[in-house]
Amino acid sequence: MRVLDQVINKAQAVVPMERQIQGLHLVERVKRLVVGDNQPHFAESEVPDVADLDLTDIDVSNPFLWRQGKWKAYFERLRDEAPVHFRADSAFGPYWSVTRYADILAVDKDFETFSAEPQIVIGSPPAGLDIEMFIAMDPPRHDQHRGAVQGVVAPQNLEEMEGLIRSRVGEVLDDLPLDEPFDWVDRVSVELTSRMLATLLDFPYDERRKLVQWTDLVATSSSATGGANNTDEIYRGAAEMAGSFSALWRDKAARLAAGEKPGYDLITLMQQSEDTKDLINRPMEFLGNLVLLVVGGNDTTRNSMTGGVLALNQFPDQFDRLRANPGLVPKMVHEILRWQTPLAYMRRVATRDTVLNGQFIRKGDKVVMWYASANRDERTFENPDHFVIDRRNARHHLAFGIGTHRCMGSRLAEMQLRILWEELLTRFDDIEVLAEPERVQSNFVRGYSSMMVTLTPIGGRRGEPGPYRADHIAARLRTESTSGATASATSRSSGAGRVPAEDQLELRIEQRRTAADGVVELTLTDPSGGPLPTWSPGAHVELFLRPGLTRHYSLCGKTSERSSWTVAVLREPVGRGGSAYVHDDLDEGASLRVRAPRNNFPLVASPRYLFIAGGIGITPIRAMIDAARAEGADWNLVYVGRSRATMAFLDDLGDDDRVTVWPGDERGRFDLDSVLGEPRSDTLVYCCGPAALLDAVEEKCAVWPDGSLHLERFMAKQVDAPENALDSFEVECAMSGVTVTVPDGTSIFAAVEEAGVDVIGSCMEGICGTCEADVLEGTPDHRDSILSRAERERGDTVMMCVSRSLSSKLVLDL
């Protein structure tokens, strides 16, 4: 270490932290007088419509994008046209925007190529306040600092906190006025988060509001995030915070030295860790870690508390569903976090030249992962702008990031939101937003400064929707009448969770034609002539053929065609009766009940695809090829069948040299080694067809990178029971309070249904995904044909119709 560095370090350890910041403030004020203020200044003006801009002119770092409601259109265009987008000049310098879910996963998991150091915001904090935070450190330093405080949110500690959190939530809610306007942000969101932060830090309880004020100052500087706070205010707030935290540290250290029993707060945990016990002598690092913990505990929870209320007012049908079934609160928490995404992004810096989704990124370039865009990515979340309280894959949101830097306090935030809504629903029949909330000026924090509401108590009279709610209802009806989604389609949308049995479409067979030998194609339309709900490649619908007979078939038309859906059905000579009924009993003009699209086979973004279709397996692949073409992705198709006469849609493929047609009667057995023998890291393999083909492809892809292979089976795969399989086990339905024993020969689905738990199922073979349930505790014994290897390893869901348990007890979110 240089002599100068040694002197600086010793001075920092001796001079009180707040004095150091005050000194920095004085130096910066003098510099501003001499050389001027180099901070960016933002004056709000109307954000232009993104459709009027060239791609190179799009700048999503504009701090007014969120406040003016333009962000969704901006990010949708980038996802569609430039998912890895370069902005050459901005108030924060040049940067890359990564906007698709799959690309952000790749960046966030690769800390060796995309470093979190030195900052996770798009700009730079004021000079001297570029404090060190472990979220802006790479391993191993990140892991050392995180490990020192991780214990505060360990499962056992969370269990002990739950009672305290619930009591404090109750205190705040019981003090709210009824039937008169008040500011939800101030009275609920800020108050509850400040109470929680004071508990985590063992901070003086009567001064808890300072924690929120300080973090609001530090987190919203103009140079870092486009905020409205001036530099002098930020320095003053940082100095006050540093002095207060230093005094708290030294007071706790003195009490510990005097023999007081250690507490379980963040500062005590840092004092007892070898890696952070002397943190007080590294002032910028000390302050940075505490700011991080306070900001993390403030912004995520606080703004999600407000965002959840806002969402339910914009989608009042979902509020009705929640009132009818409060047991959906845990699922809704994930959807709130997805829909709100309280922190819009995290920044990385490329450590080497690299390529991401076809774009060359140079070493040293800023790379911004827009989580808010990923959580609205149509390729991952069906109807992503809708708020659906039991959305099937909401838990896969990126509001907390993923990989090494995933938010340490995610489980605590989820628990706080769950408890808040559980307590709200026991007290209030309605929480009505009165006007558009006031949003903070920032490109980083998707936050609210004020939102006026009124409360209706349980048993009170709920009035007609006020102007704000009524305007949103009317706007949605106008949008849906144009786009073709009915008001009820939100709850029916693919990926939206269980579909109520009574919520189905009555469609007409508009056209029936022979697509190939043994294959009949049906075109389905709304008898009233209205448009049908949207769908994405890989989606399927369920046809109710006759009582007790339902079957799932892939949609195989154009996703852009809103007036009709198309399915193609192969007659199965030894089938179970569904295909025979379609071929023999369904004619043009017949009515058919259809459950709206679900998608267990979604097309994930990739620069290159290898599609393998066997016979009728061409049906989902057909739409995927259209999507790959539209995205400009590289692709190849291998289409195998018994003979050309039996292979549907051959004419659509034309003479494209990317297509290999392999009729078995002409060319013999296809050699999969010719296409799968050489694993490729840039390629996703999508395969649909007979079980023998799927098994062979799965075997060949075993040496490919994890996540490369995506399959859809028309019939369930035979899954052998593992050696440690249990003959019987218990299933506890956490929300229903029902516990049942599942004996050998009985499915989980049958056991809980017989016990009176409301469950929805369809195929009963583990191929449709209708009966999926969230696993809260225990280890599932997966025997379905839907979940990927990674999803099986996570063990957080189970298909109740076929899967079992490897633990003596399985706790499900039912």
C-alpha cells in the first residue's frame, strides 16, 4: 500500500465519519464555485411518443419516463426491435439496455463477464459519496460482506419476526381513518417500513422516520438516478446519517464489551463477523453497507405496498376475486412484485469484450438490466400488463434479481407484504384510490410520494366506483374491445394460474378440412364475430368434447389472427377416444366449449433455434417458426413423419433450405446425431412429437448445456419411481387447514379433492399443467412431463395428478 493510502486510511479511522463527509461537502462547494457544477440538471418536459423516435434516439434513462406513463411503450419497442440497445449519449453517458427476460438472466448470472463494481446505478453519485456497498461488489468480497448479515433474514429469525410484524401492521391499520381521504404512502407504506427498519437496525424507535428520509436523499441524486434532490441536501443528509450510525455502532460495541447479551440486529451481526468487525474504521464501506440495507428494506417493500393497492384499483375484478378468496394472498404477493418492480434496473460493467443476443459489447461498457421490462416481457409472462392475482409463473419475476446478487431480504419483503394484505382483508372491504398517485423523479426507484385513498370497513357500504377506478375500467373495456380480450379473459389468460371451471368460451367450428392423411384441421370462431383472446407460440387449448371427455391441442395458426383459432388433430387408432370423436362427430357449424389458452411450452428468446417435429408435433412448432422469423433469429427445422401424405402443413414450409423434411418411407430412420451430435451453447432445441422421438432427443441432449432442450409431450412420459419413493405420505393444504394421507395408488389430487379442497384438474396424466400447486415445504417426487430439469430441482411446484412426495409430509399452498 502506498504511504499516501496508509495516511488516508489512518485519517479515516480517526476523524469522525460525519466530519469527513462535511469536509468533502466543503471541498465540493468550493470546486463548484471555481469550475462550476458538473451535475446533470433535469427539467420536466413532455416525453415524446416512442413511435416518433428513431431507435438510436430512444433513451430509457429519462427520469420522467415512469412519472408520465410512457415506459411500457418504450420498453415494448426495445424488446421487439432492439432487445440489446445502445444509447450513445445520455445525461449518464453511453450505456447498453438489456430488456428481455432471457437476456437479463444471462447477464445477472454471469458476474465474471458483467461486474457489479463500482456502482449498480446508471450514473455516478456526487463526488466523495461513491460509498461502497456489497451489492456493488463481486465475489469473494460480496459473499464475505453479505454473509456477515445474512443471518438476520434466516428462516428461524423470520419466524420470530412474524408476530412482531403482524402486531405493528395491526397498530398502523387500526389507526387509519374510515370513509375519509388520507395519504396511503405516508400513513401506511412509509410508516410500516420505517418501523421494520428500526427493528432490523435496533435504531431509536421514535426517530425511525429519519431512516426513510436519509435513504430518500442518498438514493435519488440527479447524477446517479436523475433524482430531484440537490447536492447540498444529499451531503447534509449523508453526514447526519453517518454520525447517527457511527454513534449507534459505538454504543452497541460498548454494551457488548460490558457483557450485554448480543442482539440479532444488523449492526451486532456485523460486529461479530471477522470480515466486518472493523467496518467502522472503513467509513465509506461502513456507510455504504448500511445505506444498502436500509434502501433495500425501504424501497422494495414500501413501494410494493402502494403498488399492490394501485394494481387492485386498476383491475377491480381481481380485487373481487381476492375478497372472495383471501387464500390467494401469498400468490398475489409475487404478482405485486412482478407488476410493480420497485427497483427498475441494476447496472453492470463488461469485464471483457463479449456478445449478447447478437450485439458486440466492449470491455468497460455499461450494461443496464431493466428488470421492469423483463417483468413485462410477453415472451415469459402472458398478458404481462394485466394484474392477475394467481398468475401461474408470477414467482419467476426478477424484482429481486437473480444469481449472486439476488436480494438478501426477499423472503422478509414477501412476508411483510403477505401479512399486510392478510390484515387488510380482515378489516376493510375496500381501499379505493381517489386519483393518480404522485411518483418520484428517478430512473431507478419506481416509487410513490403520495397516493390518496379512502377505506370502507368490513360490513360498511361500498359505493359505486369513483372517478379513478371508473376511468380505468372504461379504458380497459375500450382496449379489450379493440384488441379482442373480453373483460373476463384476464383471469383466463395463459399463465394466469388455475382457470375456473365455469370460465370457458363457447366457440363455433367455422371450417373443417383435411390437413393430411389422418389429420383434420378445425378453425374455431366466436359465434358473435368478436375477436378471441391472444396467445403465444407453444400455447394449447382444452376442448370439451362430450361429458367426461376433454383433450388438449396445440394452437397452430397465426398468433396475429384474432378472429379465429386453429387446431389440428391426428386420429389415434389406439387412442383414448378424443381424436376419434373429433374426426367422427365434429362437423362445421357445431358448437364447442373451449378453455382459453395455456402455455407450458413457451418459446424462450434465443439467437438460434433447432426445431424438431415428429408427425402431428408440427402443430406448436409452426407458430414458433413464424416467431423466430419475426425476431430475425437463426433457425432450422427437422420434420420427420411416416410419409409425405401423413405430414401436415408441408406446403407452408415451401422450399426453405432451413427445413429438412424426412418421410420415413422414402429416407428410412432419421439419424439424430447429424443434428444433435455437436452441442451448441447458442442454440435452443424445441421438440414435439411421438414419445419415442422425444425420448431419443432427450437422450441426445443430455450433454447439451442445461436449459437447451424444451419438449412438449402429447402423452405422459413413463417415469420410474425413485429408490427412495414413499408408499404413503401426508399432504397439508396450508390455506385450507386440511391435512390428508395419500396412500399408494391414490394421487395427491384425488386425496385433497376428496377432503373438500377446491382444486382444478384436466388431463390427469401430468401433461397439461392445470393441477400445478406451489410447494411450501417438503420434497416433491416429480413424475410429470412438463417441468424442466431446473424447475424440478427448485422443487417449488408439483403436478398433483401424477407426482408424489419424497418427504413424509408435503405442504402445499392450497
